[in-house]
Amino acid sequence: MPISLSDLRTCVLDMDGVIWTMDDPVPGAAEAIARLKALGLSVSYLTNNSSKTRMDYVRKLSGFGIEAAEGDVMTSAYATSLLLAKEGAAGARAYVIGEQGLRDELGAVGIEIITNADEPDVSLVVVGWDRHFTYDKLAAAHGYIVRGGARFIATNRDATYPDAGGRTLPGGGSIVAAVATCAGVEPKTIGKPEPHALLLLLEQEGLRLDQCLVIGDRLDTDIALGRRWGAPAAMVLTGISTLEEIEATPSDLRPDMVAKDLPALVATLEA
Ligand SMILES: [Mg+2]
């Protein structure tokens, strides 16, 4: 479906592969974002990375010349915390496989973080990206789910994470898969392509999915998010997915628009 600027009220941007790759800026990205704002669109940022806090991203964006407020940033860790809080999880005890960003966000909504195996009354196992993942952590999560009946929540299921030089590293989804395999249970997943984090962002602004342009570099998360749930989706070629992969994707999951980078995407929208 062609995207018309006049139908849009907001843009939700993935960051890694769109605004930067690792620590290198995409040339012209900051100016392109300023142009979107000048056109009257609000801009927010949505990442599946659960390892950092929203303020970490505000600082990183600022370092690339992009001013954002904490409320403009949604991470899978924050979305997980908000959804659990909405469901009344404040005061619950959660065994967490994840990094500081996830622990901080869960703690901020009153969830008690458990770090040892075999503690009593653990009702949640929350799993995200954890670069210090071990067999002992897997065994603890397994015990809480299988013996303790804890609910299994995944921040996201990205199989890989971009690394320098176009290489990839194992992503949070590979750790989630390990827990799912031994526990014999599939998790409730919060991050892209599931709709929860995007819906929380739109709820803040009182906007509908069809008023929101999702911009990302990855077919299986960013583009699938838009196409599955009814938001226009635009893909840039500065990140993970390629033109060849678009051709191999079923037509109902292909991006509505493709551009070589964010500045080219904004120029095409304006044309
Ligand atoms: Mg990305």
C-alpha cells in the first residue's frame, strides 16, 4: 500500500540499523529526524534490546545530535515492566535472566528481582538478552517454570544481534529458546513483532496504528510488526535485512516502502 504523509501523525523508529549501526551514525539520520518533526510528525524510538534503560538511549541519541525525552523511548524491557504492572504484578517475585536495563525497569514497577535458584514464591520468569547467561541460570529458570509453575515472559525473540563488521552475535531469542526447550513451554513475548510495545507508545499519544509509520531495518521484527497489526511499514537498507530477503518474503509481510537509508526514506515521503 503506498504511504501518504497526510495520513500519518507519528513515526516509530527502530534505532540500531536505522539511526546508527553499533556506534557509527547513519549519515544524515539526525537531519532526517528533524525534518520529520518539521513536517508535524511526532517521533518515538522502539527497540527490542532489553539490556539498556530508556535514559541510556536518550543519552545515545543525544550523542548523535538527536534530542529525545525518556517518554519518547520504548524498550522491550520497559514494555514488559508496564504490561506486568498493568496485570497487577507489583510485589511479585521474578527470576530474571537479563541485564541491568531489564532489572532496573522491572524494579521500578515494584517487581522483586530474584537472583538465586530455589527461592520460594517466585511467580514470574522474565528472560531477555544476557551476555552473562550460564547453565546455572538456565537450570534456575527451568526449576521455577517446571517445578514452581512460574509464568514465562520473554522480552523479545531476536535470534541474533548486530555486531561490528556486519557480523552477528546470539540475541535474546536464543536464550529464550534455551529456556523454552528445557521447560517445554512457550513464553508470552513482548517485543517486536508482537504489538504490545507499539500499542503502549500509541496509547500515550492517543493515536491509531494506521496513523503510525513503523521504520526499521529488519523484516522479521520491525516490518512484521507493522504489516501484521495494521501500521504502514518502511524498511531501510542500512541494517540487517536485504532487498533479496524482501523478495523471498510473502507479499503480506513485505514493507510498504523501501529506501537505501533514513534520509532517502524521508525525501521519498515528502515527494
Ligand atoms: Mg534494527
